[in-house]
Amino acid sequence: MCVENLQRELKILDPRRVHVLEARLDEVDVEIEGRVYCGVRPRRPFPYSHPEIIMFYKGEEELGMLRDYRRLDPRSRELLERVLRIIYFMPRVKKILGVRSAKGKYEWRVVTDKGPVTFYTWSRCIRLLRDGRLLIRDIDGRVYMVENPEKLDSKSRLYLSMMM
């Protein structure tokens, strides 16, 4: 398949022809190539490795993909980022106060950039990303990020190593 056909099939959008008109909790109204779509869901197909890529969906219909949403005009970028922050809310772990086994689960007590939190995981729940960041997924599907594990205090690093 040639590149042109692949681009047509993927509906790759030109960021100069995409304008976010309004942002709600988890949807946007967007103008794509002169046509307005309301109630569009932006999604990151690769939220950890390539968060700049955005897919737009209206119901089940794929409207298109932006290779790098950061190339949108400033107002559109600001509105889209507001929605993405809600959809992809991910506290950053700054310190691990403790991890203990409790009723077949692990209870984590951590300090995040959003404040202290306690959450529960099943066994080994840490995913290592290629860039060295760590993701911890709790039993409710929430994700916590450790941006730079080496910068954590020694006790926090010990707890992480026990759970990997």
C-alpha cells in the first residue's frame, strides 16, 4: 500500500484545517476541513509513548487523526488540552510511604502531585515504559505515573523494586 492510500485510509488531518470550537467535560465541538462536528471524543491511541497523537471520534465513526495536536492554533490546543487533562488524569507519584499485603491485594500509600492517596493493586502491577517512566495500575483501572524512579528516595525505590 502506498503512503497516499495509507494516509487516506487513516484520515490523517492537517492541524491547520482543524479548529476546536468548544470544550466540555470529555468532548469537544470541532471544525475539520470546514465541517463542524459536535460531541466529538478525542482519544490518544498511544497515551504513554506518543501522547501527541489524537484520534477524533463521533459515535463509532473515526473522523481522523492528528499526528501532533500541539501544532493546532493556540486556542484549539488550549481547549483540547483541557479535555485531555480530564480524560487522561494521571497523578504523578512523588513518594511511596508504604506497600503492604491486605486481603489478597496490595495496599499502596503514596504522595502524588495531587496529594496523599491510598490505592490497591493485584500482585505485580507496574509497567516499565521505554523512556524509564513507570506506570502503576490500581484494581479500579486508575493509573499513577512515576516519572523518574531514580529520583525517588531510597525507601520509595525499595518498595518499587519489591513490586516489579
